[in-house]
Amino acid sequence: MTAAPLPYRVVGNRAESTDTRTLELEPAGEALTGFRPGRFAMLYAFGVGEIPVSVAGLRHGVLSHTVRGVGAVSRALCAMRPGAQVGVRGPFGTEWDLASADGDLLVVAGGIGLAPLRPLVRAALSEPEAHGRLNVLIGARTPQDLLYRRELAAWGRPYCGVTVDRPAPGWEGEVGVVTALLDRASFTPQDTTAFLCGPEVMIRATARELRHRGIPPERIRISLERNMHCATGHCGHCQLGPLLLCRDGPVVGYDRAEPLLAVREL
Amino acid sequence: MAAATAPPDTEESRCVLDREGIDALVRELRADGHTVVGPTVRDSAVVLDELAGAEELPWGWGVELEAGHYRIVRRTDGAGFAHSAGPQSWKNFLHPERVRQWTADRAPDGTMTVRKEPPSPVSFAFLGVRPCDLSAVRIQDRVMTGGRHRDDAYRERRTGAFLIVVECTEPGATCFCVSMDTGPAAHPGYDLALTEVVDEAGHRFLARAGTPEGAELLRRLPHRPADEATSGAARRSVEDAAGRMGRTMPPASLRELMAGSLDAARWDDVAARCLTCGNCTMACPTCFCTTTEDVTDLTGDHAERWRRWESCYDLDFSHLPGGSVRASPRSRYRQWLTHKLGTWWDQFGSSGCVGCGRCIVWCPVGIDITEEAHALHQEGLRRQDGREDGAR
Ligand SMILES: Cc1cc2nc3c(=O)[nH]c(=O)nc-3n(C[C@H](O)[C@H](O)[C@H](O)COP(=O)(O)OP(=O)(O)OC[C@H]3O[C@@H](n4cnc5c(N)ncnc54)[C@H](O)[C@@H]3O)c2cc1C
Ligand code: SF4
Ligand code: SF4
């Protein structure tokens, strides 16, 4: 069925950084089901347009989405006040599949890429006995761009590290690429599942480094971004070679993605 | 009505229709409430349009096709289906260029109400579907309705559509259905199949039903049992057509050829000629890509979602906030060709090309999909030779 969007009410809109906000949505009527960490929704800003946005939180029937305002639709969504309504379609795409990761967990995020990883981290924290050690490595442009600041303290089981591209006065943390944090993390590579999301260059560099350190490619899961209009496999925009990323992604095993990402402009 | 259980195709289930039979066919379909669409001559082309009667078919017209060239020509035999693919295809009707998907209204308190577009009331009958185009319809069936999410607009139009194939007896110079295994004989999926025969014994059609609905319709038309002369002539002219294909594909697995050609030098060669105009994608009967348009009226409180065809040749097609993924024309031609012949298999379980030749004819600079495939094949062989020489 070609679903039309269902109206959801904005019940919260919190600033995460200068250009990024987290919206909390509640169904205005009928509710969508089946959202899981890694999957995404199509969010419609009335009259402006519709864009893919990952699930950034799932609690008590409230759907959270963290949106970075980069263009017409994302800015319109960021500007939604509580009480306003947005259209939601979904859920779409593949999930992180935390359940299949029984060893150590390595979560690596760059920028807005932390948004789809947040519900994964929260799920892992809620069932510590089901997994090994949880490591969260976060890269941000500047300290001001760091998302979910108040939550991070609770995420290191044992390690949660942050690095920035450009420090600001008062920043005492790490500066540089996120892979530099890997030496601080504790994991047994052969027994680790990695979850990566961020700019494609960061994903590629990190995945290469993780392979180098001995994590098997099929245990490196990456979430990829492409243009998407329908999210139902009919518009053709999200192709990456043989993959339709709205259907076969956004979460893809690096064993499948590596040869595709190696081809320029695929 | 796709092939339910096809009645047995025996000599008894075949019959012969004369021109009056075709007249009656259009009349009966219209009486049944179908919008009959078929080929007709307009603006110096054989186009697909609604037919009020069989007299509007392109009797006595043929086409002359070449890369970047299309011309209709008079025929002396009066045949109505001796033309191959024109500028449109059945996707213009099943997957129209522009459809409204839903409308939304916003109340003063911010409440949003969304209304899905009501089902399309038309029930099409397509007369004169070429076997390659029947395969194209089946390919779009899989794309639009074969996955987890079915497209309602397509399904509604398709479910009610009655398909009458006319087998190919006059392939064009740009045709290569034999290479793609889609023609010139009809594969299953039709309600009714016709083969046009024009010889000393007259102008007539060998007819056979593919569905119970087709058989039922055939019974209502003035017909006579199939005679050996007509059956034989029909068979021979289709077999003969198979030997007269204007184009061929290289003798290789096109899927593997595409997967192994992503860094070929040939892409630079074709990119130097391609205008990235997207004509090939608009004319292609299987190309399905679309974009969305969200519009509002002057009040700003009534919004509509439209979907319209879009081409992978558009720079914006792969737009991301950081810039387009496929910025170079090289990568966009490569995307089109490798999708058609290669990755379509991975995505939808078949080739995305049926060998109709439209992309060749309607390319303003005459880029030929078969020539490009041959060139990639040759380049692959040369590379292989080079490797073997190097290994020696
Ligand atoms: C699976 C997936 C999950 C995502 N999750 C998030 C998230 O959690 N938070 C977040 O901030 N961003 C996310 N994005 C990126 C977000 O969708 C884009 O930033 C957004 O589409 C930009 O649209 P715009 O109109 O604001 O900007 P513009 O760059 O002006 O976009 C112009 C138009 O392009 C079209 N478009 C469609 N898909 C995309 C796309 N993927 N990228 C860019 N343009 C697109 C839209 O119609 C859009 O209106 C995700 C993308 C994907 C594919
Ligand atoms: S790619 Fe060209 S020959 Fe193949 S189906 Fe499309 S238009 Fe016809
Ligand atoms: S191949 Fe021809 S028709 Fe297709 S985009 Fe290029 S110039 Fe246009």
C-alpha cells in the first residue's frame, strides 16, 4: 500500500546545537508501529516537503527525531513548535540488529550520525548482560555541535569518548579524527560488532581501520545516506549499485558495502 | 488481468479474425467499459492513444528507424501492426508522467488532515502490445507491485487492464528483442494474442486467448476456426522476424559484463557524446524513476503531493546536502546502463531492458545501447587478454 502520511503532534522541540534540534512526536490519531533502532521515517513539513530522518529515540509511544537544519525541509521541521503537526510515514529500511551482536560493541558516530545510533546505545545500556563491553566514539565539528550532551556521561560502559575537529576556548577534550579514539576503547576485535554512522568519508576511514584491527567486515555495520523520495523502493533515487538503500539499507554490512563505496560516483 | 490460468493453447483454441473481427474487438471492449488504447498515426508518428474504433489503427503505415532517427512510411500491404516501438510506451498509461498521491489540509489549530487520492476509475484495454512491451509491463509490475510496498496508483490501473498482444512480424532496425529473450513471439501474460497475416489468401489475424477473459471475448467476435495455411503463415512470419533483428547484444552475461565494467574507459567515450538530456529514460518502457513535488495553494493551508517521472541523468537526481553523488555525465550514463542491464537483476530479479530500441531512436545524438554494450564487451576482452599476456 502506498501510505499517505499520518499526522503526528509535536510534543517537544529541544535544541541540541545551533542548527540541530530533537523533535518528539506523538500520534494525533492512528499510530505507526515497527520502529526499531536504525530504521527511519519520512517526515513531512506541511506544504514544504518530506525527508528521511532516522529514529533517534523510542520511548513510551513517543517518537524522537534529531534533525539538522541544512535545507528547506529540515529547517522547517526544526522550526516546528509544540502543538504543530507533522506527517509521518514509515518505518522504513533495515535496523542495526543489536540482538545478533553478542560480543563487544563499538559505536562510532560523526556529526548528525549520532542520531540513529542513540536508540542503539540506549538499548544496549538497558540490557548490559546481553552484550560485552560498550564503547561509544563520537566525533563532532566543534564542542557546540555535540549532540545529547547531558546523556553522554551515562554511555561509557566502559568507554565513551568525544573528539572535535575544531576546539573552542575552554575545550579540554580530544581534537582530531574519531579513529584516534580507538586506542582508548576496549574490545576484542574478532568478537566485536561495530556500528558506524556519519559522513561517508568518516565511515570509510573508520571501517578500513576496524578491518585493519581485525573486526570481520560482516560485523561492521554502516548506515548510509542517499537521496530518497518515496522510501518504498519505487523512486529509484537511493540506489547504490545493486542496493536500494531505502529497502536494503540504510544499515548495510561492510562486506557488501566496501566494494561499492570503492567505486567513485556510484 | 495478468495470466490467471491460461486456457490450453491448442489448435481448437485458436481462431482467425478478419478486419471485421478487429472492428468488433474494439467495439466489444468499449461496450465492456474499457478505455481502448492502441497505436494510431498523429504528428508523423505512430503514437498510443485512445481509440474510438479500429479504423484509427495505423493501417498501411510502417516506420523507418535508426539511431536518432524516426520516420513513418507508407506500406502497400495495408498491415495495421507492421510498425515497431514509437515514442511512448504503456507506462504512459500504467505509470503516468504525473499523478497526485494525496492532498492535505491544515486547520487554524494546526490539525492536519490527509486524504489519499481516490482510485483511478479507468479500466484500460491495450490493443497492439508488442511482445517486448509486454515484458516491459511485467517488469514494471515487479518494480511497482512486486515488493513489500505496493504502489496503489500503478496497481489500480494495472489490475483492470486487458492486454492484447500483437506478435512482431516487422522488426525495426533498432530492435533486439531476440537478444533480450522478450520476442518476437509473445510470452505469457496477455489476455489475447494476435498475429497479423497478409498474403495472397488475404489480410487476417490468427488469434489465441491467454486468459478465460480473453477466451470469452474471442467467442463474442466474428471468427472462424484456424486453418493450417493461416497458422503456418503466422508461425513463419514470426520466426522470420526473429532472424531480421536490426541489433544484437554481445554474446555474454550482460549482468556480469556490467558488474565488471565499472571502471571501463568506454564511459569517458560515451560521456563525451551524451547530452544527459534524459530522453532515453523517458522513452524507455521500463524506466520508472520519479520525484515528488509538494505544492500548496495561495492560502498555504491546502497542500498536494504529486509524483512525476524523473531521470537519473538529472544532476539533482542524486542530490545530497553536500552535493550530488553522481556529478559527472560519465557516472550518470554508467548508472543508467549498469542499472538497465546489470543491477536491475539484483534489485528486481530480471533485466531492465527488453530490447525495444526506443532509447536508440529517441537519443538526439544517436547513442546506441547495443553499441555501448559491445564496446564494453570488447574492452573487457582486451583487458582479459592483457592480463593473460602479463601472466605469461
Ligand atoms: C536513511 C536516512 C536517514 C537520515 N536521518 C537523518 C537524521 O536522523 N537527522 C538528520 O538531520 N538528517 C538525516 N538524514 C538526512 C536528511 O534526510 C537530509 O539532510 C535532508 O533530506 C535534507 O533536506 P532539506 O530539504 O532540508 O535540504 P536540501 O538539501 O535543500 O534538500 C532538497 C530536497 O532534496 C530531497 N532529498 C531527499 N532525500 C534527501 C537526502 N537524503 N538528502 C538530501 N536531500 C534529500 C528532499 O526532497 C529535499 O527537500 C537522513 C537521510 C537518510 C537517507
Ligand atoms: S533500455 Fe532502450 S532498448 Fe532497453 S527497454 Fe529501455 S528503451 Fe528499450
Ligand atoms: S544517451 Fe542520448 S537520450 Fe540518453 S541522456 Fe544521453 S544524449 Fe540523452
